[in-house]
Amino acid sequence: MSAIKSWREEKQSAWLYRQVVAAESDVNKRKMFAALADAAESQAGIWAREIERSGAAVPAFAPALRARLVSVLLQVLGPRGIVPILAAMKVRGISVYTGISLRHGHAMPMSVEDVGGRHRGISGGNLRAAVFGVNDGLVSNTSLIMGVAGAVPEPHIVLLSGIAGLLAGAFSMAAGEYVSMRSQREMYEYQIGLEREELAEYPEEEAEELALIYAARGMDLKEARQMTSQLMQNPDHALDVLAREELGLNPDDLGSPWGAAISSFLAFAGGAIIPLTPFLLGRGAATVPTAAALAAVSLFGVGALLSLYTGRNAWWGGARMALIGAIAGLLTFLIGRMVGVGLG
């Protein structure tokens, strides 16, 4: 990265920190972000001197349009309301909004080995994503099958429509997940790359920023400085901790675009094939009611499983999901019947 670009990054970071200060009501967080703004200004000064040594003039600074939009959102929604956006803008210290402070029972790290340890091994929510994928495939293809069955009673047409719906939905979900995960991973890799460069350029300033973050959570600032100073002696460990605590990222779990795409495809297809099963196995008069019954039982199971994440009663969660699916299926069947009669 060029010295001018690095200077501009630090100047914009300092500007954004001050916008966060203006929008933040908590005194400790305000102090931390104000100190981070000063640190960013100091780092910008390092790059400014580098620019001058190269014989170029330090340009005038003006925040980018994106940064100005973030500033508006800060005033409207507050820092906590736009944490993902602040992370994308490489605003450090946002882990104070996702972590738990010492006053609320969070055990602050007491050694270098403890720093960042609470983030290790945290699941990316793959099971939850898979459950939602199955639910999407189940509801959408059941509704499609019911709609076609209402319009055209021939089982082979319903079967072809259901297969088409399964493939179209699964490929669409896979493509969307791939693009989303690829974009997210590229953003994370870029942010970690910037952190690596800054750690190599000014490790003392990076150590101070990390110390300020822990101080904002309730740790004694002197102890935090001693610990982070020791941490910087191991650059690889330091980068890992800085990514976790300053950027809120887990370098070990940035996500796989292909993995997300394949998982999404399989999850959607797994749900979509359930109401298709009776049509694949036979073409009798009971295929439509059997498909509806299979879908209802499966939706109940999905709803009960999702209660693990919502904390609601499993029976209520299952019944609610089955009812929602039943309403969707009935409405599409009736609409299909009306369309079929109208076209006939």
C-alpha cells in the first residue's frame, strides 16, 4: 500500500472515531474511541512524514462519501446499531459492543495466552443455517407443488414442476451464498492484511490501541499496557488477537465460499425433495395428500429444532411452523385451482 493511501486510511479512521465519540453516550467508550482517534492521527503523522521524505506534498484530507454516510447512520442509529458497518469501515474497538464488560461478569484476560482466547472455537452457526435452508426448500417447493397440483391434476406435470423448483431454488441459493461469502471473505482478508501492515509499521501504537480496548472493558490501563506490550513480541499471535479484538474477526473462521454454496444447495434440496417423494415413488390418487402430510410433519420438526435458537417451547415452535406451511400450501393450491379453471 502506498504511503498516501495509508495516510488517508488513518486520517479517515481518526475522523470516524470522532464521529463515534459524538454518537456514544457511555463515558468509558467515548474515552476509548477518543484515544483511538488520537492514535490514528499519530499514525497518520508517521505516513505524512514518509510522504514528505519521498518529496511529495501531503494532500488535503476530506472523508469519503461512504464515511459521511456512516456518520449519518451513527447519529440516527448509534454505534451499537451499525456494528457490522463499522467493522466494514475498519473501525477498531467495536468488540466492546459485542463482548461483555468486566462489570457484567466478563473475565478479562490475565495473561498473554488468554488474550483473544474467548473467541477460539466459536461455531459459525452452520447448523442453524442448514436448518433454515431446509425450511426454505420445504416451504417453497411444497407451495409450488400444491399450486401446480391445484391447477393441473396430472402427477407427471406436478413431478416435473417440483423437480424444476428444487433445482432452480437450490442453484439460486447456492449462487447467492457463494457471492455473499466470497465478498465477505475478501473484505475480511483485506482488513486483516491492513492490520498486518500496520502491525509491522508501528507495533507500539497497535499495542496501545489494544490496551485501550481492554481498559474500556474495565481492565486497569497499566496492566493492559504491560500485557499488550508483551503480546507484541509474538507477531503472529499479536495479529490474531488484533483481528479478533480490534476488528471483531476470527481469522480461523472466515468462511468458505464453496463450502457455503454446497451446504446451501444440499440444505435447500433436502427440504425441497420431501414433498416430491410421493410423486417419485408412485402416482396414485393419494400423492397430493401424502405430500402435504409429509411436508406438515417435516415443518413441525424444523420448527421444533429452531426453538433451540429462539428459546421458545418446542411444541409451540413446531406447531407454528406447520401452521404457516399449511396456510402457504392451501393458498397456493386454491390459487392454482382458480388459475386452472380459468385457463381450462
